[in-house]
Amino acid sequence: MAFSALQEGIVDKVVSFIAPKIVGGTEALSPVGGKGIDRLKDAIFLNNLIVKKVGVDVMIQGYIH
């Protein structure tokens, strides 16, 4: 659903958290599901970034366009 909302252009602000833990693998869930973006040049860029430590996590907040 997150990718669909981004694709429809109804998202203005993104807040994401990064935990100091490593998980992954081909079966791991992504925070943004859906079809996705194949090429880096087509990526959605965030502006007016705020990066802040929240406990042991890192919060990244930004705005689309």
C-alpha cells in the first residue's frame, strides 16, 4: 500500500526509522512493497531532510517535492 500511495502522488511527507539491526534475505519484507522502482534515476527524492537520533534508532524525515 505504501508504494501505491507514493505512485498516486498522495504522499507529502515520509518519516522512516532505521534500527541498529541487520536483517534481510530474499524472503525479507521491504518497508515499501508493491512493484517498486527499477532504476535509481527514477527514485523518489526527499527534500528538507531532518535526521535525528531517537533512542538507539535513526529517524529520517523528508518531503516529496
